[in-house]
Amino acid sequence: MSTALVSESAPAPTAAPRPRPWLLAARILRMEIRHSAFVWCLPLLVVLFIFDPYRTATSYPALWPLRSTVVLNKFWPDMVIFSAGFAAWAGTREGRRNTSDLLGTTARPAWTRQLCSLAGTTFWVVGAFLAGVVAIYVQTSQQVTWGTPPMSPVIVGAVGLIMVCAVAFTLGALFPGRFTAPIVAVALMLVTLAAFRQAVGSTGGPIPVLSPDGSVPDNDYGLFHHTTIGVPIVQVMVFGGITLAAIGLLGLSPRTGGTGWRGALSAIAAGGARLRTAALALCAVGVALLAVGLGLAGTATGSPAGGYEIPSIDSGIISKSIPYTPVCSSAGSFQVCLHPALRSYLTQVTSAMSPAFTELAGLPGAPVRASEVAQTALPRAVLAGNGDGLITNGVYEFTLNNSVALQPDPSLLQDSFQQDIVHAVIVGSVGEIITSSQAGGAATGFQPNTGTLAQQAVEGGLLEALGLQPYQYPNPTPPSGVAAAAAKFAALPAATQHAWLIANLAALKAGTITLAQVP
Amino acid sequence: MNIELTGVTRSFGSNKAVDGVSLEAGPGVLGLLGPNGAGKTSLLRMLATVLPPSSGQIRLLERDPGRTADRRDIRRRLGYLPQNLGYYPAFTVVEFIEYFALLKEVPSARVPRAVAAAVEGVDLGAKAKSRLRTLSGGMLRRVGIAQAIVNDPDLLLLDEPTAGLDPEQRVGFRALLRSLGETATVVVSTHLVEDVGAACSEVTLMDDGHIVFRGTPADLVTRGEGHAIGDAPLERGYSAVLQAARAAGQGAVAA
């Protein structure tokens, strides 16, 4: 052992004034925000935003529930790869730039500066996301006629992106290297895509429930029914849990300095007992939230109105309808009423139904009013996309979901409603969903109500007189003789048709009139 | 004493980088000389609290760096320039130094003044707003020195601080070292014996993990009298001490 001595004694330790930690962190955060590399990808994100989420949103009908789906369906996945890549890049900074030793001699724990660096990237990520949401929502607010902007997609999206940043940053800090950022970005994007595929495929289990871009509520949500809050709450729980666990892990990271197991242990200890406790507590809270969230997601059931509901959270909410005053228009002797959110379609829908209403006016069972209702109020066959509604007590109850879901087409709208109304008056229901037992288990299928040959001929004749195609059954080829009878009926004067129908509609619907008896 | 080492050893696997070193140092400039692999950088990293010793005791600024609260207090009063300075290219000179001032918990109100003083201290005032990626190697070295002194440290550890500096800058830097050494303990690890002669009040020579010489630069010059190897008196002393230590089997050599 050797000894060296340099003269004089040391000055007495001085008690330096301690700065306020939050002020200090705020100043470091300001520097991190200023130097975040995420800023460099903003122009590319803007272009991507305009050509993908924004363009998609503006092509949808101006309905809050529909337009807001773009936030999680399109914008969120677009943001994931950039957020993950740049957060991981920020996480690798100390390793890449070889500053671990130098920073390891500073008084603040490594956790402080890493959290500031993470917050710097997250600030821009969440800021860019919110700016995009504001653009979509402002544009939508200028067109919608009813409702308020839904906040749950915004909250879920923001928390989801914070989770992506935290996980990517922690991976970057734990495995610093030149290729860490691209690998993490691609890996997290693939995870997102895989979850989305599971959600679309409805494979069951908690993943489809938790996938932000897969959890799109049905159109009725937010219009006729309150949106379920269970799924967003569980998503925020799980994403928040993963975020806290990742941040806690960052506080326990051996990569805060030192090499080898001894260096790792000393680095873990570097922050002191309080920091270790805080990091462990965050990890524990995060894991607990994750576990509870996954447990709740596992209890999710398919909602009758589409999407998922968490029974323990959504109990009672799903059945609550949203009060509204319908908007109506009158044309001749009939009235058409729509949900106020669809006010802009009122003229179009009224003119689409008008010829059929006029043609059938005065017939027994013919509707005198058309009223839009929630999809859940209609039979399963209609829910499955067969027709638009049914006639109940002289009211044609219909949904616009099947007609205007994404791209409203005026001619399709006209064909669809008139065929539906004529079919309802002459034949009856569109059909039913039947369940049959098979060797491999139960199978469901649509059984169309095509009616008798005479009903088909009269229906076809009326539609032909209206200038429409015959009613589209699964098998569109009409039986032999029906087309000829339909053409013959269509050639009759309207007054003659009407008089015959008044006299014979009850017998026609009862099936006692044969094809030969059709004039 | 600002530095008190007692039987400090640091091993990396089977290799003992620092082997049973004891050292005490108060205010002044202590030169740490030695050939490559002598253990200077490992010793400095232990003094900088980034590397724990495998065995032995370390007390810095009359505190125990093994205790969390003490270590944090030491770090507030510590300046460190590593051999290879890592830096963030997008930061400006002022931002980089301010970043370290904040991490060293310099009180917020004092930060602007402390940063300005550090920048002026290394004569980088004209480049204060330049991004680090635009600076030459010598300027980056001065930025490294500035971050080390921004908190007005009581213990300053510099590993090869003059590498990359031109002769004029080196002269200025030696003056800065002498000035800092009046109140703080400055440990300068270097291969350049002229730096030791010009700036250090004490010199310690390490070889193979041991301290093989301690004394003043004049003592080292005396040890080299009559020794053939070396162009300058200090170099002859350096060479003579190493030769004697190796001949004696790495024992301690008193001044």
C-alpha cells in the first residue's frame, strides 16, 4: 500500500442553498423541449396527417361519433412509429453520446434528467397529436348539426402515445445503440398492427378490447345511445399502468452508470433509498393497474349495439338513450323525421322516399310517416345490413347507418329506401337471421322473405313503375313468369294499379292470390 | 482533507487497476502522472463517485460517498472532466454548461452568472451561442472544462484536460488551474509533465495501480538528476522514478 499527502487541511463543508427541485426540473425540461429531435419529423407528420386522417375524416358524414373514430383509427397508428422511434432515440442519448460518466457525477439522480428528456419528447408527441385532433374537430364542428365532440378517443389516444413514448424511451435507455430506435419503432408498430388485426378479426380475449385503433364504437353510439365508458377507462388503466411501470423501471435502470453487475448495483443504489422506493412503488402501481385493467378487459362482452362493454363499469349506461328532438319534413301527406345530427340528410332522404310514399298512399298498411330509429330498435336482419327498416303501425322505422355509413350516394339511397318500403308493404319483413345446428356447431345465416310469386310480380311491377330495379334478394334471378307478370303490372295505369291493390292487397299478402291472378 | 483514500483497490475481473492506494489531499493542484494503464483514470473515476471501490475507504470533502445523502452533497461540490468528453451536438455552449449547472444543483438565481463566469474562464465568450457540433476539438475540451468548473467546485478532477489545446490556450489554462487551486483541491491526470511543472503544487506518480512517488515537482526533478532518459528535468525524474519502482517490485517510493 502506498500513501501520498498533499499539504493543508480542507475547508469546512459548506451548506449550499438547495434549489427548488421543480424549478430546476422545469428549466431542464425547457432545454429538452427545445432540443427534442421529434421536431424534425413534424413536417412529415403534417403531410401524413393531411393525406391520411384529415382527408378520411372530411370524407365521412359530419357526425361526431363517426368523425372522431379517425382519431384512433388513423391518426393514432400514424403517430406510433414516429413517437416510438424518436422516444427511443432520446432514450439512447446518454449511451450514444458517451455522457453517462460525466452525468453520473452530477447531484441530481439520473432519473430526473431521464424523465425530463422523456417529457421533452412526449411534449411534442402529445402536442402534435392534440393539434391534429383540434384540426379535425374544428373542421367537423363547422359542419355538424348536433352533439358535442367526444373526448374519450382524445384521452385514450394521448395516454396511449405517452405509453408508447415511455416504453420506447425506457428500451432506449436500457439498450443504447445506433439501431435501437429503428428496431423499437418497427417493433411497436408491429405490435399495434397485430392488436388491430385481432380487434378487426374479433378473436376474443383482452387484446381486441385494448387495441385503440380497433375499438371503434357503432354509429348509434353518441347519437341514440350514450357511448360506453368502460372500454376507454380500461384502456387508460392499462396504458397508464404500462407507462408507470416503464418509468419505474427507468428509475431502477442499471444503465444510469457503471459497468458490470457491481456497477449496475451501485447505479441502482445511486439514487438512494427514497428514489429506489419511489421507482419500485411506481412499478408496483403500474403493474397493479395493468393487472386490473387486463382483468376487466377479460370480462368485456360484445354490446348489442356494436363494440364492447365492460359489465362492471357500463352497467346501466348502455341502455340509456340520449334525448333528442327529431327534425322532420313534410312532403304531401307523409312526414319524414331524422335524428338532428343527420339534419343535412333530411331533404335527400325525403326526396328518396317520396315516390314510394306517393305510389303506395292509401293502401292498407302503407306508411304515412317515416322515422329514423336506432339500429338496435330494428330486427337482427336489418342490423346485419339487409334493408333499412320495417313498417310498424303505419310508421316506416328505418336506420340511416346502412345507407350513409361512410360514403352517402344519393341514387343508392333512393333505390334502397323505395325498394325497402315497397317490399314492406307488398311482401312484409326482409327476412330473418336463423341459427341452425351443424356438425361443427351452430351456424347463423340470413333467410330472405322473398314472398309468393304473385307478391314478387306485384312488387317488381311497382318498382319498375318507379323506375327502379327489382328487389335484390340473395338470388336476384326471378322465378320463371314473374318478370313477365311484373312488366305487365307495371304497364297498367297508376290508377288501375292502385285500385287493384286496394281491393286485393290483403289477399295478396295472405298468399291467396296466384301469379295468374295478377293483372 | 478534501480527499482521503485508505487502501483503495479497484479490480476489473482479475485485473487490479488500482491496488491499495492511500492518498490525502487538501486545497492545491495535484498532478497525477503515470504511463498508460497505470490506474489514473480508474482512480479519478472513483474520486468522481462514478466508480465504487472494490475495497478500501474513500472520504471526499469530509463525507462518505458510499452514503446517498453524502454522495449527493459531494457531487454538488464536485467538478469532473473525463478523458473522453461526451456532449450533445445540438446544444449551444451556454446551454450545455447551463444543463450541467442545473444538474449540479447550482441555485437557479446563480446559474446565469455561474455559466457566464465559466464560459469566460475558458475564454469561450465569443462562441457562447455556437452549437457544440460546430466547435473544434480544442474548443470542446474548453467546454468540458467549463462544465467542470461551473459550480465553483471544492474538488475538481480533470483527466487529460490540456489534450487538444494549443500552446497559448494551455498557458491560460495553467493559470486558471493555479487560481482554482488556491481554494479547491484540483487533481489533474496528465501525460504532459510540463503541465505538472507549470501548474501543480504536488505531484503523484502511479504505475501498475500503485502510487510510486509523491512530492513536489521540484522533488521529482531532483529524483531525475543524473538520469539519462528524458529531454526535460521533469521527464528525467519521471523516468527515474518509474525505473526505480519497477526495479524494486512496485513498492512505495517516498519523496
